[in-house]
Amino acid sequence: MKIISATHALVLSLAARQSLSAVTRGISDTVYSRLIEMATISQAAYANLCKIPTTITTVQKIYNAQTDINGWVLRDDSRKEIITVFRGTGSDVNLQLDTNYTLASFQTNPKCAGCSVHGGYYLGWVSVKDQVESLVQTQASKYPDYALTVTGHSLGASIAAITAAQLSATYNGVKLYTFGEPRTGNQAFASYINKQFQSTDPNTTQYFRVTHANDGIPNLPPTAQGYAHSGVEFWSVDPYSAYNTYICTGTQDQCCEAQGGQGVNAAHFTYFGMSSGACTW
Ligand SMILES: *[C@@H]1O[C@H](CO)[C@@H](O)[C@H](O)[C@H]1NC(C)=O
Ligand SMILES: *[C@@H]1O[C@H](CO)[C@@H](O)[C@H](O)[C@H]1NC(C)=O
């Protein structure tokens, strides 16, 4: 009797795990072109927004000298969208943020109970918080029917995730697109952001965590240091296409992370054929 119930429990736990994790191949052209657009803006942020779509106007730059966090608030009137983008690592000062894995309590957002985020990126976020919130607030009140979108690559991806988590406590319908995002916070943060962005289902998610091939940055900081991923992973493999983009849901490291990449590698710099700051698109 004991043996039967133990076996039964094992079968149930395997079934539960399978239903939590799934990988499917191919995304719609609509979602794919959206990922390309956001990747373009994120990669252009390394080079003063070179060649971003012409429908987009620059509202204002975001900058803090101490942390060297760079970003912009943009507006796309054709899409009715206010976009906040953050640049990835561009200096030694940024590298110091990248390598500070000490988890910091997410104090700026008390609605996120028990949440901690990457300590270096938290310092980065706090250094630009007032600028971001005041710019977004001004735009959102001037254009109340516009969507709010946040995006970025690498360090910019994690700052985008923290920003989006914060804005989601105030605004409805925030969208988040990240590229080559490191793990940004603890499990409580991951659960909070999954709830805020409806990320348990790829059909409802407003958080698109895009990864590429064996990009090693999504494997950092290690889970052993208390970090977890969130969002729905959109894993792009080469040759990149809508069909070669996989949707990966679930709690286990799979898709990009399972490729075993560690740290900065070739796959980290290039998304959909666009390299950070190269402006060749
Ligand atoms: C690392 O991050 C923590 C949390 O944000 C902060 O208290 C600490 O000062 C940072 N360390 C360095 C060396 O900047
Ligand atoms: C998502 O939508 C697609 C197409 O409508 C459907 O085939 C799929 O079953 C849906 N997935 C989930 C998890 O509901």
C-alpha cells in the first residue's frame, strides 16, 4: 500500500511538473515583428538611438552620472505607445553594477511583498527612479489612451524589468520586452511580476523575455544565490525567424539556459541579426 501511494505521488508530481513547463515552436508574425521592433530600439540604445523606427519621437533622455544609467522615454503616436528604453552595459561603472549580486530589498515597491532584486541594478534603478516616474507620468497624463512599454538589452533588460514591475503598481497594461536579461530578482519578485504581467500563459503574457541561442547572461546570477527568472521566454535560434522562435513556459531552466552558456558570449550581443550599437539594420 505504501509503495503504491509513493508511486502514485511520483506520477502526480511528474504530471504537475510537465504541465508547468512547456516548449512550443513558432510564433505569429505579429508577435515576431513586435520583438524585432523592441530589439531594434534596445540595440540602438547603445548608440544614441541610431535608426529607430521613424514613427518614434524622443521625449527625453534619462541619465544618472553616478551609476551611468542611460535611457530614454519615447513616444510612438502611430501605435499610441509611450516607450521607456534602457541602454545595456557601456562602462566600468556599469560593470560594477553588473557584478554586484547582493540581493536588495525592493523597497521602492512595497506592493511586491518579500521581493528582492539584483543589488547593483537596484542602485541603478533608484538613481533614475524620479526621472523615469516623472517623465512617464507627464506623458501618461497627456496621452491617457497610450500604452506603456518598457524595454532593454542586458543590464538595460534588468533595469527595464525593475522599472516595469514598479510602474505596474501604478498603471494598468504595462508591457515589458527584454533581450538577454540576467536573472533580476528572487522568487517573490518573479512571482509578483508573473502575476502583474499575466505570464503564466503565453497567450496572455505582457512580459516577453527574449533570449538567443546559448546567450550566457540569462544564466547569471546563479539560482544558487537566490535568483529566479520570470516572464514567458521567447527563445530565438538561428537562422532567426518567427518559426525558429520557441515559447518556453515553466519554472525550470530550459531553452536558452539549458544550452549551458555562461556570461557574455557571442550570442549575447546579437538579437535577430542586430548587434548592440552596430546600427547596421
Ligand atoms: C551592492 O548592492 C547593495 C544593494 O543594493 C549595496 O548596498 C552595496 O553598496 C553594493 N555594493 C557596491 C560595492 O556597490
Ligand atoms: C494559445 O492560443 C493558441 C492559438 O489560439 C492555442 O492554440 C493555444 O492552445 C493557446 N494556448 C494556451 C496555453 O491556452
